[in-house]
Amino acid sequence: MSAYDPIATLYDPWSTSVVEDISFYVEEALASGGPVVELGVGTGRIAIPTAMAGVHVIGVDSSQGMLDVCAKHARDAGIADRLDLRLGDLRRPPVDERVTLVTCPFRAFLHLRDDEERLEALRAARALLRPRGRLIFDVFAPSREDIEETDGRWIEREPGIFERADWDLREQTLTLSVRGPQGESRMTLWWLEPPRWHALLVEAGFEVEACYSWFDRRPYDGGEDTVWIGRRNESAQIATET
Ligand SMILES: C[S@@+](CC[C@H](N)C(=O)[O-])C[C@H]1O[C@@H](n2cnc3c(N)ncnc32)[C@H](O)[C@@H]1O
């Protein structure tokens, strides 16, 4: 069972204030011409507005609960025909189609625990892309201040929804606990410094086209967040390419 299954109906109220990335991903989807593969599609926070903008989305997620919520949102919004939801692991996405854009919004790659898993996921994303297609994702690496402020404390993120971060600096893990009226869960995230993400992208066969600090496309300035645009490098030799 996925750690997201018990909180599938809590996820939207929990992430209600996370809106800064939506127009960025929708713009990129429109610019790609679609269809888009979204890895870790969740409840469709990005996929629903993308489909509403007219772009066909193939959404992959390992949580059936999250996909069920997403499917309901799609029906309610009248865009179910533009959203193709598939249960599966983003390291082995159940997708035969080839697209010009693959996305992995809101830090879903931080669920990958080591470089082996990260490379598997990045190479799988590359294999979904048409020549010169792009992979766009965002991740973070916490600041000392963030760790000191939040470590081990329950914080009311939204009314009635509490979140606790337990940071392990040596292992570079964040154990995130959440509880609210609809359920509770705990999950681990593994963070990396930006130069490592850059190196992994190159190793997986991408050119790094941009690394932004935020969704307004300001260049990376050393902050906690990074937004990556990798373009499929056609001259790269990828041993495991399918
Ligand atoms: C932080 S949520 C992001 C959801 C959505 N993209 C958004 O922006 O709101 C991460 C999502 O990734 C999914 N996920 C985590 N690990 C996964 C894996 N190995 N394969 C597929 N989905 C995964 C989770 O089930 C969850 O829905």
C-alpha cells in the first residue's frame, strides 16, 4: 500500500495553499502541444487544470486512492476524456506512448531513496520522450533555518491538519507525518543538493536546459527549491534505454 492511500482525501485540503506551480506547469504543457505524461499525478492538482486548458494528460501514480480522487475531480470538471490515469511506479511507468513533455511536479522524485532509483526514474522518463523532448520537475533541499524551525514539531498547516517534519541531516531524509480529520500517514523523502540532480540528469541522458529557483523562472540562486528543465540529449549513450 502507498503511504498516500490513507490520506488520499486529506491531500487536497492539506495542499490547498500550494498554488504557485500550477500556471507554470500548465504553460509548459500548452507550449509542448501535448500530450503530457505526469509522473506522480496524485489527485490532479496540476493535471486537472492542464486538462481544462485543453491538453491531454497521461497521469501515473502508485496510489490507487490518489488516482480515485483524481478521477472524481476529472469527472466533476467534465474533462475525464482528457485525463488517462494509470496505476504504476514512476520508475517503470505503464506508458507506451511517446510525448514531448514529461513532468514530475511537487517533489515527487524525492520519494526515490537512492541514486539507483533516481537514475531508473530519470532514464524511464527519457525513454518516454520523443527526440528533443523535455522533462520538467521540481525538488528541494532544506536550509539549516528550515530544519531548525520545524524539526520534530507538530505544525497546524491548515485548519485541523497537522504536519510534522523529522529531519536527518546525515542521511538527508525528511520523515513527514501528517494527520487530519480524513486520515493520517507518515512518509520519507530523500533530498539531494542541486549539483547532484544536475549530474544525475546528465548521466541519465539529459542536457540541463534550465535550473530555476522558483516557478517565476528566476535562475537558481542557492535557495531551497529547484525547478529543473532537462532536454533529451540525442547524442547520449544510455545503456538501459528501451
Ligand atoms: C507530493 S505528491 C504530488 C502529487 C501531484 N503531482 C501534485 O503536484 O499535487 C507525490 C505523488 O507521487 C506519488 N508517488 C510517490 N512515489 C511514486 C512512485 N514510485 N511511482 C508513482 N507514483 C509515486 C504519490 O502517490 C503521490 O501521489
